[in-house]
Amino acid sequence: MTVSPYPASSFKALWLHRPEGMRNKNRYVSSIVDTIIDVGEADHFIAALCTVIQRLAVDRLHIVGDLFDRGTGSHLVMDALADYQNFDIQFGNHDVLWIGAASGNVACMANILRICMRYGNLSVLEDGYGINLLPLAIFAMEVYKDDPCDAFGPRLEENVTLSAKTRRLIAQMHKAISILQFKLEAQIIRRRPEYGMDDRLLLDKTDFQRGICRIGKRKYTMSDTFFPTVNPADPYRLSIEEQELIGQIYHSFMTSEKLKKHIRLLLDNGSMYLVCNGNLLYHASVPMNADGTFRDVIVMGETFHGRALLDRIDKVIREAAASQPKALDYLWYLWCGKDSPLFDKDK
């Protein structure tokens, strides 16, 4: 839709106002419409009129999570919400992932980059938030210059076409950031044993010579065995080049003014849940036991359940946004941890 340079209220006033003494309102309205068409403002007028109708029809807009990572226009949605008069957001795990990245969690940053590479959604990073992808591209092309990276090709929508060269570059970047993500997540898992996520550590359970990975009690043949940045003797250690790369990625995220603005909008209008008109709005789940009682969940050393759990997590999210280290680690757990109300799956 074309965005009108004029506020919707001005068109509303123009439509409703009628000069004194003019009896034929139909002629008056027709002359307004004719003039709008003559001066080439018909598209803007229609857009503004639709906005007026929408805002009159929708008293309050509820958004029940995952504003980010669901399509190619997250930044455009946030821009539109910035101009909306009455809305609320219940956090989803993708939203929390972006809050974590904007607050300095490098594992969250790596996950965001991986998701965008997986679905060929680079525009939200580059055009939307000015995230510089050149360092990642250079690193990937150097490390995987002879690797087709077939298992890491992007999944694209049917109407999206990319050249073979572009698809291969995205696949190389996808593979590079995936390995970096595994290493960065391992740092959190080892730093926070209370998360109980040792089962996510798979690089140390991989036989790179035989191409076999052990997950639980089963062994799987790997479809890709070329991992030049992984040292089998110390698989989670970052190489010097990877350390430099994550430093550049960190700087890019932390200096994005638009990202800061949108995350502030998300925090100012968001919460873990909302009760409105007798309805409980929340994103994914409220952890429960098999007998229907609320399940106890440990959050940063304390046990909570039910409403108290959601309240505590809401507080942790805001502590993390203020760069409290332990809370910042927990944002990554909220993204993918089995006892996270925003995820609530084993894996």
C-alpha cells in the first residue's frame, strides 16, 4: 500500500466538513474526489481512508508474540506499530531472541543470523537494521571456498529467485554462522549447568574422521563432514578468526539505533501475558504437570510456577535488557530451553 504523506485525520476532516450555504453535498463530495484524482493524489487518499476505517474498527490491537523472524518485514511491522495508537504485545520466543541480541547476547545474535540465512531473509538485517553482513560473507567465502555447502542451502518462498552464486554464498554464510552458534551456545551451557542442556553439546560427541555423531544412545551418519574451524581436541574453542568475526557482529548489533528503538518499543508495550476482557493472552504455554497442576520451574536459582513464573520471567527480560549478565544468559534459555514457557519443548 502507498503511504500517504498526509495524516489520515486531515482527509477525515476534509470529507466530513461542508461549507455553509452549500446544499448539494453529493456535488461537493464529488468535486473533492475529482480534485484529488486531478492532482494525482488518489492512491494516497485511498490509503489514508483505509487507515481511518481500520483505526475506527479496531479499538485495540493484540499481538500474541513472534513479531520477528516470521517473514521478511519485521522492521516494517515495528515501524507501523510505532505509529499505532493502541496496541499490546505478549512476548514470543523469537521476540525474546531479538531482545537478547540487542542487549548483547552473542549466542542470540548468531541464532538470528542463522535463521535469516536459512530462509534467505537478509533484507531485514541489512536494509532494516543496518547489520553489516560483509565480515560474515568474507569469512564464509574464505573458509568454505571449496565447499558446496549443499546441506545449508536457503529455503526460499516460491516467488523468490536467486542466482546460483548468491544461493551458494548464503549457504556458506549459513554454515559458518551455524558452527559459530554451536560454539557460543556451548559457552552458556557450560557457564550455566543449572539449565540442564548438556544434551545440546554435540560437537564433542562427533567422530569427524568417520563422519558419525552420537545423539543420546544413537549414532547418526552425518551428511556433511567438512568442518575446518572445529578442532576435535577442543571443538568448542573459537578460532582467532571467529573471535574477530563475533566482535564485528557484536559491534554491528550494538550500534544499530533502529534496532534499539524497536526493542524499546517492544519492551514498553510488551509483557509475558495480559488479561483483557476476561481473556488470558500469552504466547506459547504455562508449564503444567501431567495431573494438571502448575509445574515448578527454576529461574535463576528460585522456584516459581503459574502466574508467579510468568511475572518473574517478565522481570528477568527487563533485567537482561539492562545488560545484567545472568539475566542475559537466561534470555537465550527462554529462546530454546525445555522449561521456557515461550518454548516448552525438549528440543
